[in-house]
Amino acid sequence: MAKSQKRGWIKNTNFRLAIYEFKNYEDTEKAINSKNLEILI
């Protein structure tokens, strides 16, 4: 689970930016390798 998150639109584009902070490297790896991430991309 993310410790914190920030989301927003990139100005003058149709792109959305999401930044997540994780408690540790292991949680980051779990998120990166999650099938749920594939759905968001």
C-alpha cells in the first residue's frame, strides 16, 4: 500500500501523472509487479 500519493493532469495535454511513495523497497517492488498496475496503465 502506498504511503502517499499525488495525482494531476499535465498542463495542455491529455496525460495524467501519478506519483506514489512507498514505505520501503519491498512494497515498491510489489506494486510495480502487481497485475493491478497493468490495469491502470
